[in-house]
Amino acid sequence: MNRQSLIFEIGVEEIPSQYVATMAESLRENAEKMIAELRLSCDSVKVYYTPRRFALTVKNLSDEQEELKLTVKGPARKIAFDQDGNPTKALQGFLTKNQKEVADIYTISDAKAEYVAVDVVKEGEKTVDVLKDALSKLVFQIYNPNPMHWASYKIKFIRPIRWLMALYGDQVIPSEIECATAGNVTWGHRTLADHAIEIANADAYMDEMEKAYVIVDQDKRRDMIVSQIHQLEKDNGFTAEIDPSLLDEVTNIVEYPTCAVGHFEEKYLSLAECIIKDPLKTQQRYFPVYKDGKITNAFIYARNGGTYCLDNVTRGNERVLHPRLEDAEFFYNSDLKTTILEKADALKNVMFVDNGGSYADKVKRIETIALRFAGKVGFTETDLISQTARIMKADLVSAVVREYTDTQGLVGGVFAENEGYDPRVCKAIAEQYLPNFYGDKLPSEPLSAIMSIADKLDSFMCLSAVGLKPAGSSDPYGLRRQILGIYNIALEMGFDLDLDTFVRECVDLYADSLSAQGESREDYVKFLMDYLYQRLRIFLHDEKKFSYEDLDKISVSDLNVYKSVKKAKMIGEICNEQWYLDFLQIFNRIIKLVKSSKDEPGTFDKTVQDPQAEAMFKAYYDERDALVKAISEEEYERAIQKIAEIGKSINVFMENNMALCDDTTMRLNRLAFFSDFCRVCGIIIQI
């Protein structure tokens, strides 16, 4: 079987940068599915992309389909043969149709009857032939956000499709859609090589496109941008901030990147760093530049083109940036006319959520939660918590944040710093939203961490109380991210806190919202516990890489991420030890015993005479205090080893006696003992 490479290119008008990568991944997934369904084989399937094209490349694709072996069902056996056992006309017609003889048939049956059947081998078709229609269909299987019509065509796509190119080796696959038919022609860079490019062979595609100033490989474009930035850093003696999300965005808006340095007026350096960076990054997609840890009046931009007239392009970028910074300066100076406390007072006029009060109400709840939380984790400077809570949301009414939303929190910290607040308060305000995304940095100090957790917990509890619970894939308020942020912060800071108990203590803050919603406290608390438990397991599995198998062995119902990580690490280390496996066997027997008993377990009474169980009781209660102490000190491996030793005496008892005997007094006392044993062990082990 001969093998060749396939290239299938979809040429389009520029696609918005935020959609390109997602659409390319959708194309790859659907292409893999298509190849499998067509019974073709290959070495690899990749999709490269620029803002103007998707390029599906398949390496070493087979030149024809694999044979398909089918079982073809014929007439019922009683119809296929007459009374003398001779083939009927029905059977003869079936055999003729499938080019088979009587000797080839066999019998299959279902619930109704027996049937004759034959095995048929369907020869594979040529790859070029089967891909003609398949590639046409593939275009419209791509995830297609905000599809549009153009010209008089009936088809819809995110942007107008201008051309198709499809080559298997050097053979054209003439796939056709309403607005284009695939050939061996593509187009070069819009300004540097704006003409048709003929591709002779699929393997030559990448090289030919590079000659036409199109770097189709997005990873190569990204590396080019980074390499050029590093060279500019070296040449100019500064350091650029290469934000990964900004780098991806810039990569997705160019086909041939050329990076250069521009400058803005030094007077704007009097603005806060966050106010300078937002127009640079968000509005202009420039990379900020630093020297000696301070932002400078330089920036790096990426041009979609070469070096021709680069000075003119630089001046153009500088000219466009000037009014952006002029606006930023105006907004900032306007905000300085009011104090941060005056801004905070205006929060009473800003609604947080219907039935959830204003932002002033949210601030009060945050303060209460933060003070309660601080008491649990040993943070004693409560005056700093109250100061921070009162002004942490004040910048939401500022002109700067209204114009540059990404500066919220950051500019609030600047306002507080300007007015001489404690540096820890300023930092807590600036870091209150961290982490903003997966892998983002976390609050750096205890005060910042407490305020961030309090804010996130209030958002989760309040929105859930007013009927805006996350459900399925719907999470418009990002509450999943908020919960994962809480767990990340608590773990990083070593906050040893049972979140289930703490959340229950905070439910009173949302009584009015629950009443307005008509939801019972019990249902509300159950939702909170279930959701927090679910997210904790996902956090431990996805981010901390503990297997679900290990997580199933430990108790995480207290929602204490700090303890849960210690337990999961411990289980991972001892799960194959024989003493632990022996302990699990005993423990599982006891759990089943307690759960299956119809009696209600009471409190163990050591005065009850039970000679058969005396050794078991003694082994446990002699060590119980030490065991509870080991658990409270989170010495989980030591605790489980103690339990395993106690388990030996339990095992001896259960092998030689009926665990729950007929004598009512002894049976209930034994049940109380087993229940207490499970209760203590259940702090560590999932019951």
C-alpha cells in the first residue's frame, strides 16, 4: 500500500484571534474521526492555522481504504431450503447477489428465527475518491462561533471562505462547497506576496508558504515572536513582559511577524503601572518593557509583515497609543479628586445582584467572613481586615476601572497607597482577585489571601442563594474558578480549616436572599456541601494529580484541602503495604456490619461484661486517646498504623465469634464499639 501526505487548506477572511485556536482543534478532532470512519490509516493528524487559513496535514495517509468484512444476513433458514433440503429461489437469489455458493453459508439466529448468512469482503476505494465528499463535509463540521452569510451563498461560516486547496501527494482532490472548489492553488501573505501560489506536492506546502511570507505553523510563529523580543531585549538592555495570553493573541493575528520597539512620552510614567499596561496590552496588544524592575516608556509590538518602512509603522503605532494614554491620564486625574472612602460610600448605589444587595452589602459580608476566617486560621490583626474590606471594592466606581476593567483591584491598591494606607492593605486590595485563571499567581501575604478567599466565598454563597447556581456546563459567573481559587490559596497558605463547618457558620449572612428565593436552608446547605466536595475532588485530581482511586480511599468530607493533600500523599505512599491492605479488609468488614445492623448504635459502656470481646475493647480504648491525638496532629500514617494494630485484635474476635450476638445488651454495646471505631477511622478513611 502506497502512502502520501494530505494537505487540506481552508482560506478565509481574517478570523478573530480568540476563535482561531478553538476552531483549529475542532477541525483536528473531526478530521481524526473522518479518517477512522473512512477506514484509512495514517501516522499523524495536525492542524496549523493563521488568521487567514486552516491547514489540515495528514502524514503517510494510506492510498486506499482497508477491506471491510461484513456479515450479510439472508432469508430465514426455513425459507432458504425446501422440505427436501434443497435451496429455494430465495436462497439462490441471495447467493447470486453476493456472489457466493451454498457451501459459503452459515446460520445465525435471533429471538425470532434462524437465518442464513455469508461473509462478504468489501474492497476499499481509493483515498482520493472517498475524500472528495468527506473533505467538503468536514468544512462545516468545524466549531463555528457567530457564523455569517456572505454574497448570495446559502452556506454560513465565521468569515467568508475564499479558497480551498486539497492535495494527496501531487493529486488534486476536487472537493467542492458552494463558494469554492479545491485545487492546488493557495494565496500568499496579504501584503508581502498577495498572489496565487501553486503547490506541486503536499510535502512541499510548508516550504512554499514560507517563501510566500506565511508561517503556517503557529508554534513557529510564536517562537519567532519570542526570539525577536529576546533579541530586542538584548539590543536595548531592557526586559519585556511576555504575557502568555497576549503572546497567543498576537500569534493569532499575524502570518509573518516582525517585532520592533516603539516609545511613548515619559510624562505618562507618572501614571500607575497598571494604568499604563492596560492600554498597551488590552487595546493595542503591545508588550510592556521594564528596566531595573520599573516600567519604561518603551514597548514592543509585532507587525504582520516584514521590515519594509518599519520606522513608519513604528511611528504609526506610537501615534495610535498617544490618545489612549492621554485618556488614561485624564481618567486617573479625575479619580484623584475624590478619596477612596468617598468612592467606597458610593458602592451603596451599585447593585451586586438582585436579592443579593449592593456592593456596599457585599463589602459588609466580606468583612464578616474575613473576620471569622481570620479567627480560624490564627490571623489576629483584625483592624487591617476591617480597613481592607471597607475600601477593597471602592475602585469599581472609578473612571479608570469603568474604562479599563482589567485594572480593578490593581488601581484600588494604587489609590490606597496614594492615601498612605498600610502597605499590606494596599497589597490585599491589589491581589483580591487572584488567581484570575488557571496557573495565575496567588495572593502573596496572609491578609491578601484571607480577603481573596472571603470575596470568592461570598460570591459563591450569595449567587447560589439568589438562584444563580452553576449547573452542568453553565457557569456564567465563573464560580467554579472561584472555588478552585479558594482551594489553591488555602493550600498555598497552609490554612488548616474545615470548610464544611465554616461555610455552615456563614449561612446566616444569606438568610434574606434565601427567603426571597423561597429556598430552605437545608436544601441550600446541601447544595453548597455537594458542590464544594465535587470541586475539591476535581481540584485534587486535575491540579494536584492525585488519582480518583486514591481519593476514594480518603475522607475529604470536611472540605479541608490542606488535610486532604496530606491524606492523599500518605495513601499514595502506603497503599501497597501489606499491613495497610490487611487493615482495609478489617475496616470494610466493620463498616458493612455497622451499616447492615437494624439496631441504632448508642454509646459504648465499658462496664458491660463481655469476656469474648474484652481483648478487642482493651486494644482499642487503651490507644484511642493517642489515636485521636495523632489524627488531630495530622500524623495520618502513624494513626493508620495504630488502627492496623488494633485491627488485629478485632480480626481475631470476628474470626472466632459472632460479631453481633443474640444477647441484646452485649450486641448493642459491640455495635456502639464498632460505630465509635468507624467514626474515628472515618476522619481519615472514606466510609
